[in-house]
Amino acid sequence: MYRSQEVRKLAPEMDPLRMGMGWTVEDLEKPQILVESTFGDSHPGSAHLYEFVNLAAKGVHDAGGKAARYFATDICDGMSQGHDGINYSLASRDTICSLIEIHERATTFDAGVFVASCDKAVPAHLMAIGRTNLPTVMVTGGVMDAGPDLLTLEQIGKYSAMFERGEITREQFTFYKHHACPSCGACSFMGTASTMQIMAEALGLMLPGSALMPAMCEDLKTVAYNAGKQAMFLAEQDRKPRDMVTRKSFENAVMVHAAISGSTNAMIHMPAIAHEFGVDLDADAFDRLHRGAHYLLDIRPAGAWPAQYFYYAGGVPRVMEEIKSMLHLDVMTVTGKTLGENLEELKTNGYYDKCEEYLAKTGCKRTDVIRSFGKPIGENGTIAVLKGNLAPEGAVIKHSAVPRAMWKATLSARPFDCEEDAISAILTHKINPGDAVFIRYEGPKGSGMPEMFYTTEAISSDPALSASIALITDGRFSGASKGPAIGHVSPEAADGGPIALVEDHDLISIDVEERKLEIVGVKGERKTPEEIDAILAERKAKWIPKPARYESGVLSVFTKNAVSPMKGGYIEVK
């Protein structure tokens, strides 16, 4: 007997309440499928999801089940930038996850279809799948089209900084703003939204080849319908996510992450998702798997093309084919087949033929977008985890976006206790080549761990600074960020981590090759490691914690209970 039918016996009010919504007696006796989504008029990544929700529900109906549509709308990081709204971003991930848990547990279901597109929505849904262990297939809402001359949204930060410096006119800047988002879908670059859509498929929780499709294409409608039918299969087989998604699945996802030069925010989300699946995925695993990994994807912001070209070039399956020798092909997926079986089936079912038809219209070759394994863009992954007396638990750098000259550098510290002060100093030319700009008290416990997007754009768009300074923070960066940015420094400043103890003109040593981030001097003068330890101990004894920034509301709950950035920044109530 399905779980939903067992619960009906325990809750006699359930039947009349559902019939009050128009359910028939026959509906009551069918397998009950939760169709959960972030649909809402919140941003282009969610405004179009209702159609996919209804198509998934139709797929459930045609397969003999009854779908119930639930909604937990997400916010948009882009709309939250530039004001304190961005502090709610990471907290929204855990809040959505918890609301999905409530939806599923308060009214028992037999399986689910989860529909989401963007930065926090997809990770939230993946966390909820692991937490509830409800047999579920994920559908992601795809990516928006590029604008004129392949304009994409991540370029707006650059143009904003250029406008502030008087390098472009107001009319030029307005044109870019008005044409950067020509359709619904996630932003058309390999930011966090695109990265996490790909991670969902790489974990085996999506129908093969369905991640990061163009949001407006007919293929995605077919995927949503088929996902509803597949949810019925999962219900009948009682195939639970934790039985399929294992440590091997997460290792596969990290290898794909390296191949696509995915967002550094995956270092926040993947450990949090793994935690819900009962898997320990630490920062060292990311660093280890990225070493020697082949980086293949020529998609913005690091590459040349908009993200819609990813599907045209073959999507996740093509990436996996190229790195097949580095994957665990025996992991199970929501198809009921192994990853290896899925990849073989795609070679014969017309998937790649359809992709080639789309790609031909762009004038690109497949290898222009997804390089072959033997001719990669890079051969050492894209992310490194740095450690040392400044970041004992680690910090993250996307080394593929860092000028080679900055891989090994000693810089002079310029610490700021909030992003606003730091970006003002950069825009008013108070930061000089050779400086290390610190933004602290912006971790999960400090302010909710907002993105430092505008700061990174101000740096990367300034030729004098982009190859000569570093930005170091216990906050995080947008998936669109480029340049010498080191984030997730742990322990964070609000927890009394060494980043809180940095003073003006401390010498900061960065060594990407050796994976080190250290304080090596004071007031411009080098010291021995023992002398530095003594100085930091003296500073720590005098350090006074800052008062809690939030005393009520969701950010109070989040900042008081979040784990460190390198552990995933999720809420853990002990």
C-alpha cells in the first residue's frame, strides 16, 4: 500500500477536505504526487514555471496518479544586490527547504516532481529531496536567451562600474540594462543558477540531458510532462533518493563542476545538500577532485558564449562523455538505470541529433562550446581551497579566473568591516595596486553571507587593479564574479576567526599552487611564523565580538545557528 493511503486511514478529515478542492473519490485512491515549485512573480527564473508545474501534473495524471501543486517562491539575488536584501539570500535557501519539508511531512505523498531554476531555489529543492527522502525527479526551468550581440546579465555589473567612472554614457548603460534579460529563465551565463541546474542532473536526480535547456524551448515542456510520468514510476518502485545518491554521485557532480568551471557558490551548496543526504562532502574533497580535472566549457563569465549554447552542444551528457574516464558510471539515477546506461541510451535515442540541429543555427561547432577531453581549456580544474593561519578551515578561490601573475603574491592588507566601505574605497581610488582588500563580518553568522558582486565587478573592470590586488572575504561571490577573489574564509570574523584580527598593512601571502593563505608580516615587515602566532594570540585576547546584527526575524535565526562557510552555511540547531 502507498504511504498516502495509509495516512488516509489515520486522518478521516483528509478525504472531505480534498473533495472540497474538487477531488473525486477516484482521485483519493490514486498515488499522491507532490509537485513542488518556486513559481511566482519574483524574477525571470521563476515567473514561467507554472506551465511546467501543470505539465508535470498532467504527466502524473496520465500515468494514473493525482498531483498536488505546492509553491515556495524564491527571491532573486540580482534584485537583492546593492542593499540589505542580499543578506536574505542564503537564508532563503534553508527556509525554502524547510517549507518543502513541512509540505511533504504534513500531508504524506508517495513521490514528487520538484521544479526550480535559480541560485537558492535549486539547492533548496535538492536539500529537501535529501531531507525528506521522498522519491523525486527534479525539473529545472532552463536558461534565458541572450540579448543583442549576445548581451548577458553578468555584464551589467561591469557596465555599472564603467558608468560610475564616466567611461560610458547614461544612454549606453540604459540600453544594456533594458536588453540584458530578453526572456524568462535563469541568467544566461555559468553563474550559480546554471551551475546548480547542472549539479542536479549530475547527481542523477533529473531526466538525462534536461539541465539548462533554453527556458522557452518546446523540449523543456516535454521534459516536464515526462517527469510527472517518471514520478509515478518512482512511487511504484519506492525508489528513495538516499538509496541512489551516494558519495560516488557527489564525486561525479564535483568532477562535472570542474569541467564546467562552475560557480564558487557550489562550495556552499553542495556540502549542504550532501549533509541532507547523510554524505560528508568537505572542502578537501573539492580541492582533491579539481586537481588534474579537465576544464572544458567555454561559457561566460569565464568563456565566450551564453549559457543557452550549453544545451546545443550536448549539455551534461556531452560533458560526461568527455570526462567519462573520471566518473563512477555505476551510480543509480531517477531513470531506474545507472549513469553509464543512461549515457549509452542517449547515443541512440536522437538526443544528440536534436542538439546538433540547434547548434548548427549558431554557426558554432560543438568543440567551440564544450572542448574535447584531449584539448581542454585547462587541466587542473577551476577551484582551489587555500588554508593557513588566515583561514585554518579553508577559503575558496576560482583560480581559472585569476591572472597567473596573482597565483603567488604578497599584498598589503586593507581591512573593511562591511562591503559598502570597501566598494567606496575602490571606486574613489583609495585602493592601490599591491593591496589586499578584506571584507569581513559578512559570513553566515555575521550578516547572512551576502554576495560581494559589485565589489568584484568594480575590481575586475579596473585594469589597474584587476591584475594587482586581491579581494578576501568571509562572505561569498556571485557566480558571475571574475578576478582575484578569495571567499568563504573560515572561521568567519563573527566567530572570531583570524580574518577578524587582520590590521592595516599586515602582509598577506597568497600561493594558489601550494594552496596557502597566510599572514606573514605586520606593518609591511615580515615576521617568522612563531612571531605571527604570538601577534595573533595577542590580538585575539583584545578582540571584542560585534553585537548580533539581527535580534529578530529569520536572519536572527539564521545568523545564530549557521555553520561555517566551508561547511555549507546551513542552519544547524543543536
